[in-house]
Amino acid sequence: MIPTGAAEIMGNKTNRIGLIIRHTLGRLLSDKSYISHDFKRVFGKKPDLENPVTYSEKLQWLKLYDRKPLYKTLADKIAVRDYISKNYGSRYLFPLHGVYDSYDDIDFNVLPNKFVLKPSHASGHIFFCENKDEIDHRALRKTVNRWLRTDYYYEHREWQYKGIQRKLLCEKYMVDSEYGVPRNYKFFCFNGEPKVLLVTTGNGPNRPQNYFDLDFNALDICSDRRNIEKLEKPENFDEMLFLVRKIVKPFLHVRMDMYIISGKIYIGEFTFHHYSGVKKWHPESADLELGAMLELPI
């Protein structure tokens, strides 16, 4: 959600073709059948939904059976702002430039030179602008219209995205005084308690990702890229951890994304299914170790 250039983080053409297939043929399948086939596409076998053991399997169980109305509010990038403001304070929110129904509703003349644009009803779709004079409006309009046409629920059957009102948000371009691109602190929380921390630095698909325990000891696990940086615990980490513990108490599982920007704490987003549970872990044993941390009510 933090810009590094005028770019949209999305899959390549091949990924988009696969997405189109899943959104069309996949609509013929029930949630359970689709989720099983989606899992098999990555892991070569269907998940054990009766006795899930790995973290990836348990995320599939959660998609099917942990469906609370609050999750829809927290997945909606507009509604979640009201939830955070009411329960924890607006000081934790990224400043907002505007909310729009369509691309043509955006008055770029009144926007600052740098901003962040994203849809309210999806995850991973985002446009980072560092210079609005360089925007290719024809290309950006095409991208935004594709966002607004897409029902993100059909990609991996994450129930909380189903039926979210499709709008656009424009947020402030945030820069950290020390690092430039702010670091994203992603807390993996199990049965109401944070246990594992993922820190991402930079932006884009190749950004470094480092896993830690809550004492900031590095963990030799990754779900995408190997750890390549040594990071120090930020000064107000304990304050951020206190806030996370307060927020995540009601949830069986959530990945709570936070930022520290120039000494201030910001809440990023609530992610209930990390990579929708269809990303391999390295080493494979990490999938079992994370799965053992989550106790399901079955």
C-alpha cells in the first residue's frame, strides 16, 4: 500500500488468463470443490478438510467454516476504516484523499502529485503514483475498470470478499523518514495471540521478506523468497505489539498488517488467509510448524 513508483502490483498475462478461467469455469463448482482443486493445483493433492494438519490445509478449513459477518467489514477497505476509527482511533489510519465509484469520478487536478489508488473489494491490486503528470490514463482506466468488474471472491473463494461494494480509494503516499518505503510488519496471530512476525521491506514481487519470532529472533522459513536482510527491532515495537494483541483477540486466525512510519504506528489490513493458503512454504516443515500453532474447533 506504500508507493515506490507508478506501477500496479498484479500478476503477469499468464496469471490473468488463469484467473479468467477460474472466474468462469470455477463458478460451476461449490466452494468446497473449488477450494480443493485450487489447493491441488499448487500442492499436487487435495487438502484433508476433515483432519487438517498443515497451516495451508487449515487455511482452507477456515475459508469454509470460519465465516463471521465481521470479516466482511474488515475485508472492505472502506468499512474497515470506520471499524478501526471507532474501536482504536483514527490516528492509526492512512490519510484518505477520496472515495470514488468509477475512474471518471476521480478529479486528478485536485490530487497531490503522489498518491496510492486501490479498489475497496480486493487484495493485492494497487497503483502507486510518484508523478501524476506521467500517468497513462488510458492504461490506468483499463486497469481500474478491470478491478471494478472483478468479483475477488471467485479467485480463491475467500468468503469475506463476496458481495463487497466495489469502489476506489485514493490514499496518501507515505514515506518513512529513515527507510523511504515504510516497512510492513505482518503479525501471524493464532487463537487470539500473535506468534510469528513477517517483515517486508520495499515493494513489488521481489521485495525481501524476513520471518521472526516476537523477540525478533530470525526464523529460517519463507513462503516466497529467502531471508536476505538482518533487521533490528524498531523502537516502538512493543507499543505496536500491544496494539496487535488488543485487536486480534476475537479471531481464530488473522494476519495483522502494521506499519511504523516516521515513528507513528499505522494499521494496514486484516488478512484472514495468507496467500489464500495456496503458496508453498520453504522448508516444507514450516507448513507443519505453523499449522501446529493454530487450534481449530473441530
